[in-house]
Amino acid sequence: MHALYIEGLLLGVVCASFVGPVLFTLLDASLQGGFRAGARVALGIAVSDAVAIALILAGLGPVLTHPVGAQALSVVGGLVLLAFGAVLFARAHPAPRAASAYRDRPFWAGFVVNFVNPFVFGFWVGAAGGIGARHDWSPAAMVPVFGGMLTTIFVTDLLKAAAASRLSRHLNGPFMTLARRVSGLMLAIAGLALLLRPFLLPVLES
């Protein structure tokens, strides 16, 4: 059991190094709302990953990675990310009073931005296939491995939130506004890419 959990911890280091839309959501929450806001985003990410893994192990992996299911998830995810990005880009750095209220919302931001990303499901489907093949699809083996991976992802996200929160104490208002707009722009670009992906893939593959 301990060896399997450690295996998951090491595999999670690879996941923690990925750069995607959810990273910009985490950093924005930490810069604007402090460590508590970033921690809520990190918890939302961890819970959404756990739900995705549960759905895949329950047998929904082929549905989510089927061309029709993947296209539907890509369009929905693109719209959500585009909306999140537009809101972040349009909003200026909140005043201190508004920042305290901001801490109550980021859990769902982390959950939704991570959950609607089809690449997240694609990754976990691949991970489930690799881990399952290596351990004969034994729940007694897969649960601690995935538990270790989720632990590493959650802890590293907390460290990123702490670093961004500490950095925000040394940044002025205009820079914070710029940081939020950059985060919003990156989310919007990711959303637009997901929206166009179902239409561009047939062209690129032809």
C-alpha cells in the first residue's frame, strides 16, 4: 500500500508541472484574494479531478473520449473558459473590501474550469489505462496510486497559491490589474481554442 501511494506521489509530480487554464485561475485567485482564495481553487481542482477519475473508473471513459462526446465537452468547455476569461479581463483589481468577498467564490471556479477541460479527461483516461494495465485493474492498487497523484497535485497547488499570495503583497494596483487581465486573456484564448478544435481537427487531419 505504501509503495503504491509513493508511486502515485511521484507520478503526480508530472501532473503538477502542466500549464493550463486552471493554473491561471489558481494564480488569479491567489493574487487577488490571498492564500485562502487560492486554497479554495486548489480544493476545487482536486475535487474535480477526483470526480473525473471516479467517472472514468465507473466506465464513462469511452463516452467522454468518443469523438461526439469529446466534441461536446470541447464546445461546452470552450464557452465556459471564454466566459471566465472575459470576466477576468474586464474586471479591475478589487478593492480590499471586495477582495474579502472574493474569497467565498473560487472553489467552484477551480472545479468548473478544471472539469470542463476535455484534456483533463483525456489525461485521466490515459493514466487509468496505464495504471490499470500495470496493476491488473485492481481497485486495491489503483486507489492508493490515484490518491498519491491527487495528493501531490493538491499540495503543489497550495504551494503555488502561497507563493502567489506572498508575491501579491509586493505588487501595486496597476500590476495586479495587468496580472488579472493577462490571466483573463489566457483563459479566453484557451476557451477559443477549445471552441474551434472540433472544426479545425477535420481540416488538419485531411
